[in-house]
Amino acid sequence: VASFITALLFGLHPLRVESVAWISGRKDVLYAFFFLLTLIAYLKYTSTTTKRKKTIYYVLSLALFILAITSKPTAVSLPIVLLIFDLYPLNRLSTINEVKGAILEKIPFIILSVVISYITMMAQRNALIPLEMYPLEMRISNIVQAYGLYLVKMILPFNLAPTYPVTKIRFLTMEFI
């Protein structure tokens, strides 16, 4: 029931419809697909006992992670998600040796995440706005406002616009554009 409701909301809610209906949103669905497949392969890897099958599932989870991370760089969070899975529900981190082993097996995932993060930052460096143009306080205020607006729009999806122009924002006692 929960999966059905989640899929229904993802497919029909106005804030997520772009991911389902428009070609520009295909990266969200593709990334989610490969991200979830990676998690499934990782769970199979942790539950398998034979060395050959463990190797196959580990390589499969790494390959699926590569597909997820090339679909959308947001997948760089996967190594942390895998560590959380190791903690709960898998309970693989009860001794210091298990913690070391879990971190060691995540190194290829972490390296890929760092490489993709660097490539993404280099590709976007011309799109980044200098800190002098919009000070840090204004950027933080914008983050808070954007998250708040997103939460409101999830509950009350009215007056949706494809772009949200920069408006005058009050942050503590300072005012910005």
C-alpha cells in the first residue's frame, strides 16, 4: 500500500510530474531506478555467503552505481546510504573490524563519488555565480526560502511557476535584492 501511494504521488503530484511526463525530467526517474537497483544488488551482496556470488553482486552493485551516478550526479550520496544500510537494518557494524571492513568495501563507491563530484563542479564552474555578487547570508536565506516554498507547494500545489525569480529577501536585519 505504501509503495502504491508513493508511486501515485510521484506520478501525479504537480511538483514531480516533470520527472514522469517530460523528457527533461527523465534523469530523475533513471537515477532513481539505478539507485534502487544498486541498493537491491548491495543487499544481495550482504546476504550471500558464497565468495563467487558475493563478488558478482558487489561488481553488479558497483556497475549499477556507475549507471546511477552518470544518470544524475545526486547519486554521490549512495556510499553514505550504504553505510546507513550497514548500520540498520543489516547490523553489520557491531565491531571495529566490521566498521573497517564496511568502510573499505565502500572505497570504490567513494572514489567514484569524489570523481563525479569534481567533474560536475568543473562542468558547472562557469554557471556558478561569484560570492561577491550574492553574499553567503543571501545564499543561506535563499536555501531556507526554497526548502520552505517546496514544503508548502507539496501540500498546496497552487501558483506553480517554471522559474522562481530572485526577489527581495530579508535575512535577519539585512535586506537583499
